[in-house]
Amino acid sequence: MTYLMLKRRHVLMGLAALSAASALPRSAFAQGAAPKKGGTLRISHSTRIASLNVLTLSGPAEYPCIDMIYSGLTRIGADNKAHPDLATGWEASADAREFTFHLRPGVTFHDGTPFTADDVIATYQAILNPKIPAAARSVLNMIDKIEVVDPLTVKFTLKTPFADLPVSTAHANARIISKAALAGPIGNLETRANGTGPFKLETYDSARMVRLVRNEKYYVPGKPHLDAVEMMLFPDLAAETANFLSGSTDVMMTVQQADYQRIAGEAGVHAERVPSGRFACVVMRQDQKPWNDVRVRKALSMATDRDLLVEVILEGLGRPAYDSLVPPELQFATEKPAIAYDPEGARKLLAEAGYPNGIKATLVASDRPAIRAQTAIALKQTAAAGGFDLDIQTMPHDTYLASVWMKGPFYIGYWGMQPTIDATYNLLLTSDASYEDTNWKNKDFDKLIDEGRSTVEESKRAEIYKKAQDLELAETPYVVPFFEDVLTASRATTHDWSVSPMDRYFHVEDVWLDKA
């Protein structure tokens, strides 16, 4: 199939109807009824839950599990702000270098042991331990000291001012683990879970299902409403959709773009579309040729037809992105200039870089979620006219994680939205980022991000983060073609299921079932 055979799909017709369906409020189903107690919520997903280790996990189906099992000091709400969780509140010094968190009394872990300040200390010591590949460390490494003031009060002293600390403590990988669990072999956290969240682990079968049951001692009175939640693996996407539409499952955690219109049109189904900063990206290792040349990276960017990818891959359920990881919803985000599809310009840049006959390369994509492989295949078509002969290699997700992710020279990455610019860049782009995978390692960029997190005055932070975004755009460490809407669906008998733009916080304790 050539690029010319890829016809633009006219998806604008019907989007208004789709939006109306997706915007239908939950109260339309609930009709003002009081939540009912009991029942098992069955959630389908397409990726294996490979780990329950809060410190290191990163899979899309793993985050709902830990959101149900564990609690953090704070938690991100629907307003994208930090709210109290295990902390009832906090105070900061005027210079944002000291934060005191007051902890919730009477909370116990699922095994019955009391939650105290010692557990907070142990968790954050583990996060900051360089021997542990903790995903939250890069957004919390400004912490200099953590002290127990009393059993229900902890004090953080920072190396530099950082006004966003309460947001960083809400990081999905910074949930509080018991001191006792952290004293044992760290590998135990992979399959055992002892949190303070609304649900307790009953069954862990990585290849089939994870079953959680109600925590009767959850700190919010009357919640959760459900007896149990089953996270059910459906590697076959067609089978997942068929089971949902037949009523065998209650929630499709992630709906594929190609299925969204059909599912949204089904009677008794609530399909939800949430604009998000979730993105696929092209990872180009810049310690290897040809990706060490910015002209080659920019040529690939120019050979990417973003409008076509949004229409063909996202079915219009998203928007073009212009090679920045920062979506417009984040504070301090700047307006990014559009990058036009220009294959002739791409060929000229390749010639300037010493590749007059173009570049042949193997682009690797995992088969989960399906959007990775779809992006790779579509990019092969659009980039061909720009001088890129791409051989697409698709592999099982477990194989991809073991042999390609953060190792390979040229592959498709896929990431959820982060709550702040600091968290976004410290996830991927700074030299010591949690998942630094391009080897860009730009010292000027690192310095800007350090300055941004240590500056309290918002106008100055805006200036600093603008410079960082400008540098990102100038250097093109990633090709980021689009931001994807988060798509999910639930049956009419399921109330108060929703997702956030970050797709990390689910509040399943609020969900209830209305079944005969």
C-alpha cells in the first residue's frame, strides 16, 4: 500500500453525535438514585498486569490496580490538582523549602497494622534509593531530608524550593508501602500487595485476572460500594469488545478508536471521550547514527503527516501534536507552531545530512496497545515520500519490554499524561529521567528544568519553562505526532466509572452497580 492509496477519511460527519453520546452525564443513568452496596465490577483490559510493585510498575492495566490497593499522601483529582489522601492537609514555608504533612489517624494497612509516619519515611527512602529503579524518584529527588515530627506528622526539607511538591507526592508510583514490607525482599512487592486503599488483593494471576475485594476498614466511611473488582485480561481485542457488548463485562478500560463509534451507539452503554496529553512517540537513540543528527530527526518530523495520522489512526479522536511532550492543558505550556507535512523538505534535509539517497531503518513496535503498531505502519507510508524506507517489526509486548524498550535505536513509545511540566520532562527528557530512552542528555535543558522546579514566582517559572519548550522543539528529541483522547466505556448498570486525562487515578471506590 502506498501513501497515495491512504485516502483521508471524512470523519467529521457524526462527530457531533459522538460527542453528544460521550458527553452524556452519569446522572442520566443514575437518575438520582442512591448508590447500592455489593456486586463485582468486571473490568476488561488488553495488557498483562506484569507487576504490582508500586515503585517500578508502568503498565496501563497496572495503574488501576495500584490506585485501588494503595493510597498516597496526596491524590490527583478531576481538576488535575493535588487533594488530601493519607495526608489530611499540609503547610509549606514561605520559600517552599519545607513542607509539613499531617497524616490521617486511624488508618490501617490491609493486614491490620497501623499506618504511621514511619511508613511514609520508609516509602520515600525507597523511592530515593538509587539502587531501586523507582519511577517517582526523578520528580522527588529535590527532597533532602524526611523527618518524623510525631506518629501522624512528617516534615520534608528540600534541597531547593519546589512549590509543586504536593503534586509530586501524588505521583502514581509514590503510593505508601508499609515499613515492614519494605524491610523484606523487594521482589515480594511484584506479587504481594499490602496497601491502605479501598480494595485488597485476593487473587493475582498475571496471565488471566487480578481480583480485589472490599477493604472494610477503608478510611472513607461507606466506601467502597462494591464487594469486589476483577481486572480481566483479553489479549484478543475483538473478544474484549464482544464480551463487553454481550454484558459479560461491565467496563472496557480502554476502547480502541476503531470501535468507539460502534460502542458509543449501543443502547445501554456510556462511552466517554476525554481530551488528554497521552501520546505515541518515535524514539530515536541519539547516541547512534543516523539519529544523532538533528537534521535527520527533523526530516522524519517533516515526513510525518499528523493530520492523516489523527484521522486514520485516532479516527479523529485526538489532535495533532508538534513534537513536544507538553500538552496545552498543562500550566506553563506554550503554543507550539504547527509542523506541516513536507516530504520534499525532508529529502532536502536528509541530503544536507549526508543521506542523498534517503535512509533505510527498522522501526519496532509492540503489539499492545494496538496504537503502537498502527502508528508505525502509518508512519512508514507517510515517511516514504520524505526519503525514509522503514521496515516495520511488530512483536509481543513482553518481548518488546525485555529487548527493545529503553534499549533499541528506533521504536514506538507510548505514554500517559503527567500533571506538570516538571513531571513530564523528568519522566523522559532530563538526563536522569525515570525512563530516559533517547540519550539526548542536554545539559542546558537539565539546567532549565532544575531552575523551573526551584523557582517559586510563577512569572519567572513561565519564562524558564518557555525556554525549555523552545529548546525541545529546536532539538526534536522525539517525533510526537498526536495527542490521543482517552476512551473508555461502561454499561448502564455501572455508575460513576470515569477516567482522568492522566489515566492514572480512577476512584473506583465511588463506582456502584445497579443490577437485579
